[in-house]
Amino acid sequence: MKLLLIVVSMFILTLTVSSPAVANDSIAMRICEYVAANDKNRLRSFLKQNKLKIRGIFNDVNCNGDNLLIFAGKNKALEVGEFIIGKTPSKTVAANIAELEKYSAHLAEDAKDRVN
């Protein structure tokens, strides 16, 4: 009986430990979808609903191996890119200007304005 109780509790513990990882992956996937679709309103709504901030998730979320700002530039998501530039620290924006220029001149100019 004790063995059965231990096995069941280990199973439940395994489920609760793995669930946040799955939730974080689905949140990151949804954020990437909104960035790729250039849907600023849905992105803002989703972040607010999940009590997240761009500056808090910027370093943790990667879309196709790129950070959110570079991913927005590659997908020509200008509205979302401007939103991200406005919400991230200027040091972070400054560090991404050189790479951002390769993909979007408009976002690179906004980034330069943000840094200055």
C-alpha cells in the first residue's frame, strides 16, 4: 500500500513539475505568432492577460532562434517592432541596432531614436 502511495505521489509530482514548462512553451509560441502576424493589439492583450511585460520576457523568449526585436524585423512587423522598442530598456535596444539594420531600416531608425 505504501509503495502504491509513493508511486502515485511521484506521478503527480512529475505532472506538476512538467506543466509549467509546457505552459511557458505555449506562451512563447503564442507571442511569436502575434509578432509574426504584426498584431500589436492581440500581443498587448495577451501579455496583459498573462501578467507579463516585454522587458521581463525579452531575454527568455526566442522565435526561430532570434530575440523578439530581430524576429519582428525579419517579419517586417513594424507595429509590433515599434512596440517592443518602446518597452525594452534602451541598452538592450542599442545592442540590437546593428543586426536590426540588416532586416528593417524603419525599425533601426526607431531604435536609434529610442537610444538617443
